[in-house]
Amino acid sequence: MTNFITEFIILAPPLLLALTFHEFAHGYVAYALGDPTAKMAGRLTLNPLKHLDPLGTIAFFLIKFGWAKPVPVYGSYFKNPRKDMLWVALAGPMTNLALAVISAVVAKLVLLLYPIFPSSALTQGIIIPLFAMLRASVWINLVLCIFNFLPIPPLDGSRILMGLLPDKMAYTYASYEKYGFIIIMLLVFTNILPRLIGPVIQFANNLLLS
């Protein structure tokens, strides 16, 4: 129980930050391109409570895989719906990638403080927990980035691919979205998904924190 509480304290802040910025990025780019839906729904905010999906948050702690409430986006507001939706989709995972890089840089800077205060209360109470949170932030943001780049509807990768495919192929591809969640769950619980993206995440994590 103690381990779970410690893990929760370390993982909760970076997870909230990662999910919030991911969804905010979608809404902000959609708003910039002419879609006011996210703003009207109160989702153009950095308040985590507006973006959290309770089941998706719990799932992250249980199976290391989770999600937030998708920001509502309506392509009918866009001048070029398919191309603009591509940019909206790209905004989420790219924001997570930026957060992973920033977290890695700050983690390395925090680590420089350890030799200065090797056994002080400051180290035990702030530096070590902060370093653990930043390392977790790198991992969490890489998970969200790489997972969302998968071309499985309704993930962001599928929106990006739809923006690149010819119209007829994109329409056919979009028709499979109703099966997307089932496919994702099957990939998770058969351990195919972790084996598929796990090495990529581990490589990127090592690269950023080395």
C-alpha cells in the first residue's frame, strides 16, 4: 500500500500535466483554425479537472495506459477540414514530446544539485522527489506521444493519416473508427501494444535521460 501511495504521489502531477497540455493543445490549435467548440465547452483551459477521464486516469496507474476526455473538435468550422484536422491532431502528441524534452533537461539540471546538498533535508524532501517526478514526466509524455501517433482510429495518428490519404481512402479508413477502441483494448490486453511501442519508448527515454 505504501508503494502505491508513493507511486501515486510521484506519477500524479506529471500525468495531470501531460494529459492537460495534450488536450489543451488540440483545443488551442482548433480554436486558432476557426473552431470555437472547445472554448465554448470550457475546455480551452489548463485546469486538469476539465480534461480528466476518471476511467482513463485509473487505467494509467493499473496498466500504465490511460487517456483523457477528448476535446470536441468540429471540422465543419475549418477552411480546409482534412488538412486543418491534421494540424489539430498533431498538436497533442507534439506537445507531449516537447514536455518530455523539457522534463529531461530540467531533470539533468536538478541532478546537478545533488552533490551540493548530498544528505540534507532539502535533498531528501525536494530534490529527490522532484527528480523522480521529472523522470516520470519524461516517460509519461513519451508514452502519450508515441501511443497517440499509432494510426488506429480515433487516435491522433489516424487523424494525421486521414489528412494525408486521398479522399476515398480517407473516408473508408474513417469508417473503421467504431472498432478502434476494441482494437486498442485487444492490443493492450494481449500485450501486443506494449511489445510494439515499448522498445521505442524505452529508446527515446534513454536518449533523453542519458
